[in-house]
Amino acid sequence: MLLLGDPHFKRFRLTSLGQFSAVKRRLFSFFFIGALFSGVFYGIINQGNWFMLPRNSFNDWLMLLAFYPLLSVMPQELIFRTYFFHRYKRIMPKKTVRIIVSATVFALAHIVYANWVAVLLAFIGGLLFAFTYAQSRSTFVCVIEHSLWGLWMFTLGIGQYLDSATIP
């Protein structure tokens, strides 16, 4: 509501692909290489949890595929990228500063999971998503990227560190 009520906010950033052509090659090639590397690495260090969710709870995994982008990714991208970049542009005019601060705040929001893996993954992801937003200026493109990575992490088994059911 804050964004939509702001006459200076460019609403097309919410639904347009923005400068998708400038980021699509990096986005998909980085995801492919990162998914391959993380899949092999996680399989080596934690083979017991490798692809745990689709193996053990196939229906839950399908629900995650359907609802994670809508109920988790979209609100996070609206807050930590779209709103953040718009709101703090004046006091942080350099995109690099906004990228780092956005990633830091995004990581700190993951402290609720009470493990360093969630915070570290959120910081790395936050850097990636903020960089993509800074280049594309599109919430929709960030939702695509965040969804790809998040769904991959949950599918692979790393999502156990990002599950509120595991909070002590």
C-alpha cells in the first residue's frame, strides 16, 4: 500500500520484465551452474537429506512449488527489493550500497530460523536478488530468480534450514 500510494513510485516495476534482456543470460546460466554445484556438493556432505522433501512428502513438495512463490517470495521481494530500493534511494544514492544493505537486512530477517546457514544463504541470495533488481528494475524478474533458487533449495534438502517448523 505504501508503494501504490506513493505518486513517485513507478508501478510498472511490479509487473513488467524491465531490463530482463540485460539479466536473463546471467540469471539462468548462474542458476544452472549454481544448482549443479550445490546439488553435487550437498549430496556429498549430506547424502541422507538429499532431495528429502520430494522423496518423503511428495504432496507437500507439490504444494510448496505452487504456493512458495506467491506466499513467500512475492512479499519478500516487494519488501526487501522493490520497497527498499524505492524508499532508500535518496539516502543511499549508490546502487552498490543499496544492494549490500538490502542483502544484510534480508539476511537479518532470517535470524528467526536460529541457524547460521539460513542467515548465510539469505545474505548470498539477498546479494544476488538485489543485484538483479538493480539491473532489471523489475520485481517480477526478482520473483522469478528468487523462486528458482528457493524452490531448488527446498527440493535439494537445504530448505530444512529455512523451515519455520524446525524453529526450537
